[in-house]
Amino acid sequence: MEFSNFGERFRGRIGIGELMDDLGRALDGDRPMLMLGGGNPSHIPAVQALFRKRMEEILAQPGEFERTIGDYDTPQGCRRFIEALAQLFRKEFGWDIGPQNIALTNGSQNSFFFLFNLFAGRHAGRRRKRILLPLTPEYIGYADVGLEGDIFRAVRPEIVRLDESVFKYRVDFRHVSIGADIGAVCVSRPTNPTGNVLADEEIDELRRRTARAGVPLILDNAYGTPFPNIIYEDVRPVWDPNTIVCMSLSKFGLPALRTGIVVAAPEIIRVISRMTAVMSLAPVSLGAALALELARSGEIVRVSREIIRPFYERKARRALAQLKAEMAGLPFAVHKPEGALFLWLWFEGLPIRCEELYERLKARGVLVVPGHYFFPGGRDDWPHCHECIRVTYAQDDAVVERGLAIIADEVRKVWQRRA
Ligand SMILES: Cc1ncc(COP(=O)(O)O)c(C=O)c1O
């Protein structure tokens, strides 16, 4: 059957699609798998209890459930929730915004599809523009959203060794130039897959450079403050009319309800809302309905600070300590876990590529994500791209513990066979 160019993009190779299929097949197989691969948040009982209670309240109020499921919202999304968010951001951060600065989407993956295609691709006068990723590795979900093929220009980071087994990436500003071919700059903070959190100075420098170049800075805040606040560094959240902050209720515990939040200048919010109208008429309402009172009361901030962040921080510490002990004596380093749900492991000089390590671990019942997927727009000639893997610590402690032990054992075997 003949497809359009648009259709052919989805018939061809899509990295994330193949990986998800492969993970799915492994899970459907006969043997149980230790799932250290996915990006699912933990089921935190105290947070789930809050949503259960809110759902019960909706069910108990006459007509409330019927209204919640029976009406389309406007394409911009639930007005009451947007107003509550605007007030929350004004109060928490002093941002000068109102409801005209916020749109809801069907998950921030949706937001990135809209925003990247809004700023990258062919512009008037046939100029082609790209999204600049000033620090890769970067979120795998960006990779294939461009309707006009490869839309990224990526910059390799500087690698800073913090101690013998911990390192950190920093933006290498010598290579961050925002020329006429760049339509927007985007960073996730905290970063999936590495757990990196860009320092305030790095963000300030990116703001200066994007403002000077007249292009927006897109900040992917899927794990950031004020919710879900899976961020272990004290950094300053920023917004200004040249910044687009993307948030989500997914890592706050509602990934199934597909609720993304875009904070931007009104001109951008209007376009995003129209895109939602064309793609899906309106965003899903249920996430906003379950989170409305939490946002109005500010509870969403307290829950994030007092429950969600400590929950993940404890798991990160535990996983890191185990990893350091298991890997003792091996050439190994881990990115400093500063937020998000992941540890990013670097096996410098490993005699096999991360793709092969992934296969070997899968054969031993552990699913991870090989690191080469996280270099959208990058060139394949940097060995580092093939020396890393991502593991999540959001799973139960016992699963993480067994998984990390097997990873360390397999890496040791690889080195021993080489010797
Ligand atoms: C950095 C980052 N951005 C965006 C997303 C997309 O989240 P959602 O579409 O569930 O809001 C994810 C999901 O894992 C992520 O890790």
C-alpha cells in the first residue's frame, strides 16, 4: 500500500517504537523479568490514597462524576484547573502569569510534538530550522517527533569527574551557538536518562543566549518543581515570556490520565490550543479533575516535597550505594543522581557495546535501556554513546537490588572474558 511521506515515517524504523516492542515481547515471554527499563513512576501508596479519596468525593457529589466524564473541555483545557495552576505558580515562584499563559495537553509527550513542530522544520522562505539540544544524552521521547525528519542539533557535554565512580555532565558552552538555523532550544531538567539537573548558572546562560538569538528556551520540567519535585538539588525554577515550561501530572502519579501543562506566552498558548483542537478536540479532563483541589489548596506542593521527593531520594541513595559496592574494582562510573527516576551507568572502554550488554542482560532476565537511544541528533562516532545504560530505581527495592546485582555480575564477566 502506498503511504504519504508522513505515513512512511511511521512505517520505517522508529527507535523508541522498536525498543518498546522489544521490552513488551520480553515481558510477555515465559520467564519473569526484572523491569529496570521503563519510565513508569512508582505506585506510592500515600499518593494513590489521595487520588482514591478525591475520586470518591467526585462520585459522592450529585452530578459531579457525570459532568467530569460527560463534557468536552475547551481545547485549552479545564478552566478551573488552569486558574488554580496560574495562582499556584504566582504564589510559589512569583511568575507573572494568568490563565492566558497555560494550556493543558494530552501528556507532555504531546506538548513536545506540538512545540518541536512549531519551531523546527521548514519556515517561510524555505529556511529549515532545528531544535538545539545543548546537552545530550537527552530524553528518548524527543527523537522521532519531528514531522520533517531529523530536526535536532545536539551538543556533547563536558564530563566532570566528581570522585572515582561519580561524574556529572555540564553544558559545553563553547559549542552552543544559536545561529539562524535554530528554531528553539530544549533541555529536560532533571534530565531523563541521566538524573542531571542543570545548574542555575547554566540555565541563566541559556536564557541569555536564547533571548539574544530571539528563539524560545523550552524547559522540560516533567520531574521538576513544584510537582512532582523529584529533584534533589536546590535550584531556582524560572519562567519568562521567552521561556516555555512543560510540566506533567504523570510523575506525580497519573501517567494513565495523560495530562501535560504548557506555561508560555499567550501567543504560543493560543496555537497549542488550536493544535489540540485539531488533533483531539480537547485534552483529557480526568487528570485535571483529580488534581484540582490539590492545586487550589497548594497540597500538590506539600505532597511533592514531603512524600514524593523523599520517596525517590531514598531509593536513589540505596541503589547508588549498592551499585558502588557491586562494581568495586571495575572501570565504572555513574552520573550523580540529582533527580528523575534513573541511574545512568557508564562503562568506559567496555569491550562490547551497550546494545550487546542490553541483549545479555535481557537473556539473564534484566531489562535496561541501552544508552545509544538517548542521543537524538547526535553523531554515532562518539564511543561514549555506546558505553552507557539507563536503569530505573522506581521499581520495588527487591527488584532493583536483584537487577543491579545481575548487571554488575554480567559486566564483570565481560571484562573477565576479555582478560
Ligand atoms: C523528560 C521527560 N519528558 C517528558 C515525558 C513525557 O511524559 P508524559 O507524556 O507522560 O507527560 C517523559 C516521560 O517519561 C520524560 O521522562
